[in-house]
Amino acid sequence: MTMHCTIIGAGLAGCEAALWLADAGVQVTLYEQKPVHFSPAHKSENFAELICSNSLKAERPDSASGLLKLEMRALGSHLLPAAEQARVAAGGALAVDRDKFSALVTQQVFGHPNITVCRQQVTALDDAQPVLVASGPLTEGALAEAIAALTGGQRLSFYDAVAPIVTAESLDYTKVFAASRYGRGEADYLNCPFNKAEYEAFHAALVGAERAPLHDFDGDLTVYEGCMPIEVMAARGADTIRFGPLRPVGLRDPRTGHRPWANVQLRAENAARTLYNLVGFQTNLKWGEQKRVFRMIPGLENADFVRYGVMHRNTFLNSPQLLTPQQCLREHPNVFFAGQITGFEGYMESAASGLLAARQILARLQGRTLPPVPPQTMCGALLAYITTPNKDFQPMGANMGILPRTADIDAIRDKRGRYAALSQAAQQAMNTWVQEVTV
């Protein structure tokens, strides 16, 4: 008997799920609204388009992001190999050329014989057979209304922002220097060092700069902490950003021989290193203000901005009330959800949730019930977070704080050693679970 599944949305979660299910022999119909309709944040017709950043974060096994990637490999990720092919230098992080990465994923999807792509908007949900909604946090229009009809309107929203991009040739290399913190990587970042006076002038200008209006604002502004606009963060105190995205630790300015008072890092946006994004500079300043204020950063006095930062509204489900640990609606068990719309915050987190949902859908199609994803894994901990009652629910990204502790692990006094032990336990649990659920 032929197994079939419908997936809505060809972002990271939808593509991971489609490719994994197709490999398992499921006939997948993948709906993607681009290029018929673009959301306010999307520009490319290709799939798995990265918006906020080109960084997929750390790869160290003892880091939360590194552990998540190891678990995704055990789950059978298709996007991680694509990211490796599209890699750009970023020290200990996995960063990609966005266009190349998106093109590679799109080629995989179109090249799979078990995937049929439909370039059209979905306006209704048919739960007669399994359907995976991976339409992302910018879900709108008729589809959003269809989801609301099934969930009783229990949706939440928050705002997040993206950072600007500048050209490499417009930088002042008498001030900018190449280095990674503590010498990790091969000087993969460009650094813009501030002295104390420069930083204080910049901070004052940033806090006083004019912000762009939010046209769809209709209540108290909720901003996701992981994408906090730089100007909002700066307003919290004179040193807040200096101990955050502008922290100078692990760096030494070759002009002075000393650690800068503050430091802005630039990360390569493409493999040719002709474009750089301002790390941690998500913003909602007016474009003219971005040009004025960000050109106060040493080395960016004549920066050519090819993209300014923008802020947009995201929507996500009240997952703790609506979703089961199988990632389906409690009241409509054939309707599954994955990606950032569920509260899995982050590119790799979103992709991981697609892999988890794919396994649940295959089990449903085969008439099986999978054992719970081990809570000591990063995937299991994130899944538990979004499906456990929480009156102040907000999206959550991978972090070591959500992994359950044991007495043996808590007894390890060194944080790096403790994280390594947590990672090892998580990897072992995930490998065991994958073997157990694989038919």
C-alpha cells in the first residue's frame, strides 16, 4: 500500500521532513507558496531560505548547538551535508553561503522521485491523512485562519529582527583586523575595535536613534530574546551590549596591542567573502539611522550597506496547550506541526523538529507508536519544553540549561567537563532511540 503525506512549507523543517519521508518510501506532496506569494521577509524562490543570519552556530560537541547537530546526524539529516558544502569560514561555528545552501537543498528536493512540489498557497487543511504544517512563523492569510479554526485561535506572536550586510570592499582595513576569539579558527571574523570614547559616542547615538514604525503593532511589544534588536539591548544599560554582542574578550587590537574597550564582529556572508553581516546587530532602526549610526563603528565609516536590518512579526502556536509529544494537535491527530511555528527557535532547531515530526508521521502511516524521544537529548528536551504547560511560553533554542541533570553530572565542577558529560549522555541516548524506532 502506498503511503502518502502532505507537507506545507519548504523551509528547513519542511525540507528535512520531506527528504527523510521520501527516503523512507513515502510519497510526499510538498506545497510552497513562493514565488506565487512572498512573505515580507523572504526574497528567494529557493527552499530553506535563511533570513536572520547565515550562521548555524557552534559545532563543538560540548556546546548546545554542536550537540543538536550530532543528534540531527543520527536522525538522518539531509540539510547538514548541504550546509557543509555551502560552508563559509566562521571559526568554531557552521556558517553558510545562504544562496548556495538554499540552492543545494532545493536541488535535493526537486531531484527526489518521491517528492512532488506544488508551487501554490494552501488555504485549507484536510486532515483525512497526515499533513505536516511547517509554514514558518510568518504564516498568514487563509492558512493562518485555517490553523486558527482547528486550534480555537490559540496563537501567540512576537517580533524579531535581522542584521544588516555590508560589502567587504567598503571596509577600512587600517582599522578592521581579522581574528577569531582566543585564536579559534583561522581568523575567520573581521573585528571593529572601539576605544572607550568611541564606544560611548556610539552607544549614545544608538540609544537615541529613531526606530521604524511597526505597522502591524497591536499591543504590548513582545521581542524574542534571541533576536533582540541591538538598540533595545543598548537601552538596558551603558555596558549591556559591551558584555553581549560587542564583548571584546579573547581579542587583541594589533594597532594598540591591547584588548579593545568593545568590539563589533563581522562574519562572512558568502564563500567569496565579498559580503559581511554585522554579528548581533539585529535592528529596527530606520534605514537612514542605520547608515548614520553604524558608520560610527570603527572601520565602517564608509560602509556600503547592501541590506539594512528589518524587524517583522512572527506567529507561533500555543504549543504547550495544543500539541502532543508526537507534534500533532490533540484534537486533530492527523495534523502535525514542525519548525519555528511550534516554538523551536533557530535554524537547526527548526530542521531538527522536522526530522522528529517525519518519524512520527511514518510511524502513524505504519500503524506504530514510537517511544518518547529521550528527555536527556537536546531534541527530547526541546520537544518537552514546547509540549509542557507554560503560562509564559516563548520560543526556545538549544541550550544546555534545558537538559535534565543527574547527580553524577552535577558533581563535575568544571562547566566544560559537565557539558561534555551531558553531551555524551545525550548522544548515547539518541543513538539508542534511533536504533529502537528504526524498522
